[in-house]
Amino acid sequence: MDLFLGCPIWSFKGWVGNFYPKGTKPADFLREYARRLNAIEGNTTFYAVPAQKTIESWVEQTPGTFRFCLKIPKAVSHNGKLADYAGRAREFVETMRPLASRLGPMFLQLPPGYSPRLTADLAAFLDAFPKDVRLGVEVRHLDWFDEPHRTALNQLLAERDMARVVIDTRPIRSLAGDKMLEGSVYQTLLEARERKPDVPVFEEVTADFTFLRFIGHPEMEQNQPFIGEWTARVVDQLTAGKEAFVFCHSPDNLLAPYIAREFHMQISSRIKIAPLPWDDADAPAEPYQPALF
């Protein structure tokens, strides 16, 4: 029963002086990040596979309890049929094996055009994926969320003990009066809403772990109803002996780690879980947050 919480990045200069101590240098960002949160959603591997020296530095800067949840490179996921690139996926896994205990579930993010018509291709790819590395799959074509494809995908993943990644973008889509944001510091909210997929949000349990990507609003109070909803679901999963990986995003990045901490606070108020490393770090509980107007 382990809860892993994190963000999609660690190299964000805007965290210096709030999430990170004043004066923190970029070379120390990962070390300081791992002193506060216990997982990272590794989006950088979507664009480029890191060198061995880089992987070694990740190991050196993080404890063995930390988890890197790495995105399968787009050269595999966004290059046509998946089965044609199963070998490249295996090579990626082998490259990342030096992370050892720090290697968490990887995740495969499929493009919006990848529809249920390609189910056989997806099954072939999943069967070729290394059995000793956990994998989550995120689909974006809307047909995957309708029957019979929703159930068929869930069964496909459950048979392989792979998770169906859930992306929840509701916090950045639910504001009334969006025009009030125009010209404000939250203009990025409108842009982020257009970039993130607007897909149905279901609680899909197909593996011994859950994988949630939560796209939060840059004002914490806007996130509370959704965090409360997910807290109940995550508590159920943890109580059942499953692991949970929750990655928190925010359009301006500033609030993301604080959303993760809010998840931990709400979940730990219901069940006994390990404290966050943050509890012993020297970061303030509340972030600097600019006024909306």
C-alpha cells in the first residue's frame, strides 16, 4: 500500500524561493525535488532518451524509494503501428534499467488518432513489452471511452496487469466566465485547456496500481472538489493493497507540487500512509500565488 506523488518536471526555476530553498542551483533541482516528493512523471523521455551518464546522475540524486515513471518515446508511440516499434520499446526499457528500484511504471501515451480499429496492434505491442516492467496506457481517441471498446480495452489491460492511465482535465475546464482570465496572469489557463485532451473521466482499475494524471487549476480552491473525489478513490485502492501514482500538473507549474501535497494531506487524513519527504524538508506549506486581478 504505497502512494507515490509527483509532478511532470523538476527543472522549474519558478520554484526557487518557495518549493525549493532560496539560492538553489539548477544542478541541485532534482535532489531538492526528491527531498519533497517521491515520484516524477518523466515526460522528457517522450522527446529524447537520456544518456547513461544522465541516468547515473538521477540515481545519485534520489533515494531508492523514489520512482521515475517514464513516458515511452514518441518515436514508438506516435510513429504508426505500435507493433513495428516493439523492439525500440524494449531497447528503451533496457536503457532505463540502471534506475533499478527507482524505475516505476512506464506509460504509453497514444495519439488522438489511435483508435480501437488498432486493438490487435495494441495487443501485439503489449505482449512484446517486457513482463517485468509495469506499464500504463493512456488513450485519447474518444471511441475508447464508449462501449464495447471501453470494456474491451479494460479487459486487454487487466489480462496483462497493465494500468489504464486516467487524465483528469476537469479543473481547467470547469470555470464559469472564462473571459475574466483574459489579460491576467492566468492567460496560460486558456491555452492549456486547448492543449489537454477533453476525455471522459472513469475510474478504471485494471492492474495492481493506479496511474492518475491530474491537471489542476492554478488556484487551489478550484481543485478541491476534484481532489476530494479522487481522494476517496485512491483511499479505496490503497486499502485494497494496490499502489497509486498521482501526478499533478498546473498550467503555470507553480502550484503543481502543492496540489500533490494537498492530495497527500487529504489521503493521510483517512488512512495511515507514509509521510512525504517534504514533511522533513525546509519548504513552506503554502506557495506564493499571484492575485487573479
